[in-house]
Amino acid sequence: MSTLIDTLAQQEEELVFDSFDLEQAWLLGTRITQAARAAGHAVGIDIRRPGFTLFRAALPGITADQDVWLARKAAVALRMEKSGARVEAEWREMGIDPFTGGWLGEDYAVTGGSFPIRVRGVGVVAAVSVSGLASSEDHDLIVAGIRAHLEEAAR
């Protein structure tokens, strides 16, 4: 396994919630939105469960394409229960083209920018996604937001 994959897997192991509800979604989404605004990023932020949007923000400069990318990125994190960045890195290392063979269609974007919300003792309950930057920057914005959120909750 590559160092990148190890790092991404470690993030998923570390960034686990004790619980996650609408209040937690609001707090996490607001935190990521504030960080993106402070940095001047034109991004969309989305937290969703299958069939239900828990949080959504669109910052100035976002395009309609980001709305589509948010949904496609979240679809990967929810289906694979891993970050899109990790799925992309693992499949690249294994030489897998996710769109060959027809099992992943245009509803999926295998790229960084979505992270599974995992609750201790429960599993993946939602995905948080960002779109508008380079996929690695989208991923990093999410990870920083989750890390800060969990650190504050632990105090």
C-alpha cells in the first residue's frame, strides 16, 4: 500500500464521531463553510444521507457544475464507505478503471472531495462533500473541518 493510501485510511480511522444528527451536520457544515469563506474559496458544501440532504451551502462563485459534482462525489463515499480520495488512490494503484465494465455510471465521481461520516459502533451514516477546488484541496478542507469539529466536541 502506498503512503498516500495509508494516510487516507488513517484519517478515516481517526475521524470518527460518537454520534451524528442534524445538529452535528449543521455545526460541521457551518465550520467548513466559514473556513472556505475565510479563504475566499468558491465552493459548495454538502452533507447528506442517502435520499436526504442534511446541510448545503453555496459560496459566491460556485457554478451549477459543482452541484452535480457534490452529488457524484457523495455517491462514491456512501457506496464504498471510504473517502473519494482513498477510493481513487486504491483503484489507481490496482489499475482499476471504475467506468469499465459498466458497474459505476455517471452518477459517481471517483475523486477527492467527499468523506464518510462514520459513527463509532454504527458505521457510515452520511457523507460530507466539497466541490470547487482541486480534488485534493476539497478533501483537505473536509478533513480539517472534521478534525476541528471533533477536537472541539472532545473538550
